[in-house]
Amino acid sequence: MNTPASDLSVGLGAARVFGLLAVAFMLGIGQLFFKIAAERLVIGRGWSAFAWSLVGWPMISVLLLYAVATVLWVYLLHGLALSRAYPFIALVFVFVPLLSWIAFRDALDLRYVVGLALMMAGLYLIAAPR
């Protein structure tokens, strides 16, 4: 069923917002798995050792997680304007620093936090019902 362009600008609805948040969160968790995979890389012992170091639970996990996120993303885009959905991906810029602070004790300064808050305000302006 095709959705008329005029219907694509209606409110997102709680279920869609939750789904969009879930996609952004899965992408954020995926970045943690990429970091863990990067820390396990074998460098300087040849291509074979490098390639085999990529085959571990972090890389397999992130590939599966990104596959689920992609399927959910495509499902959510059905009948929803990309211009309304895509800004939610900006939440990855919020989730990743927070998750890396929790998991890896990465530092977050006040300037960074203020920038994230401004991004969240912009997302609200885009996503709020019209």
C-alpha cells in the first residue's frame, strides 16, 4: 500500500518513536562492540592473523545487531518520511558517549554535555507533533 506524501508528515506515534530509539540504541551498542573488536585486533603478524582476529564474539555480535537494526529501520520507514525518521539517528551521538563512559570510563566534559543537550533540543523540534 502506498502512502500519500501528505500522510508522511503526521505525528510519529509512541510505537514508532520507541522503534526509532531502539534503532539508535542498537547502533550505539554496536559501536561498543566495534571498540571491543578493535582492541582484540592482531596487528603486525600478517594478514591471516589480522583476519582471524576479526572473527570473534564482538564482531559477530555487532553484525547480527546491525542486521536486526537494519530490518527494524526498514520496517519503521514504511509510511514514514525519511526526513522525520533520520534525525533520530543523531541519538547515536548521545548514546555512544554515554555508553562508552559507562563501559570504558571515557571522559565527558561539560562542553560535550552541553553540545549533546543542544542536539537533543533540535531533535525535539524535529520530532514534536506539528
